[in-house]
Amino acid sequence: MTSLPLLDSPVLSRALVAYGHYLSFMVCFAALVLERRLIRPQPDRRDAIWMVITDIVYGIAALGVLGTGILRVLYFGQGSAFYTENPLFWWKVGAYLTVGTLSLYPTITYILWAIPLRKGELPQVSESLATRLKWILNVEILGFALIPLLAALMARGVGRPLLG
Ligand code: HEM
């Protein structure tokens, strides 16, 4: 009896991990765009709660991107040296970490909102805080749009030192 060759080969697991990477990235992007659209001074309770939810979804998906990315480097890609020898890979990791660090500001802001929201009060969001959050989200969205370019170049070996 012949079995499906795909199920026996590492191709399927590689494809699934790659899919996990893309799906996490898409969820991150969608959550950031939604969060960006919701930001406004003095939001009502519903919008404030949605901003917190989109930030949590973004955080979980960002961990998914990181986890699947690490799995691809170590086990399901073209061998870890293929990536670690390429400066574009480190630019990509650096861009991811920069976006991640920037996202601490909105996340800490929303954690502080949990206190008034739990008491049934609205968080105080001034015009300047809303503008600041919007700009941070703009930069994060731009970063997330640029990282796939670095990824596409890196996956094709652009930037790798020439051998021999
Ligand atoms: C530190 C975090 C990350 C690591 C370690 C990582 C690692 C990887 C690896 C190993 C690949 C496989 C390349 C190949 O096919 O040989 C890959 C592909 C890819 N990554 Fe990431 N990644 C990370 C973050 C991200 C982020 C944040 C995004 C999107 C914003 C992203 C988007 C992509 C895309 C689109 C590809 C496919 C490139 C292609 O095949 O053309 N990655 N990543």
C-alpha cells in the first residue's frame, strides 16, 4: 500500500510552520491596524475595551511570529547558518525587536486603563496621549510592512557573504 508521500516527508511540517509564521504576521498586522483606527481622545468604554483587546491579540500573535520564526531558523528552514550569516537576517530581527519595544508604551498605557475600567470608569485619554499612541502605531505598522521585504530578500540569500 502506498502512503501519501507528503505525510512522510518533512515538507508538511515545514509548510505548517511557515503557515504559522504568515498567519501570526497577518493577525499582528490586522490587530495593529484595528487598534490604530480605534485610538481617539476620551474613548467610550466599548472602544477602550476594544483597544485593550486588540493590543492583547497583537501581543499573542507577535509571540507567535517570534516562536515560528525561531523554529524556522533552527529546524524548518534552510539551516541556521543560512540565516545567521546574513546581515539582513539581523536587520529583520532588529526591526522586529524595535517594533516590539515601541509597543511597550501602548501596552503599559492599556494596563493602567484596567484600573479605571474595572471600577466602571473611563480612562483619561488626552489629545496629546491619543496623538502619541497614533504615531507609535503608525511606526509599528510601517515596520511590520517593511519586515516582509527583508524576509523575502533574506529567504533568497540576498546579503549572504559570497563563498570562496
Ligand atoms: C525575530 C523574529 C523572526 C524570525 C527569527 C524570523 C525567521 C524567519 C525565517 C527563518 C524565515 C524562513 C526563510 C526561508 O524561507 O528560508 C522567515 C520567513 C519569513 N518571515 Fe520571518 N522571522 C521573524 C519575524 C518576522 C516578522 C515580524 C515578519 C513580518 C512582519 C516576518 C515575515 C516573514 C515572511 C513574509 C517570510 C517569507 C519570506 C519568503 O519566503 O519570501 N518574519 N522568517
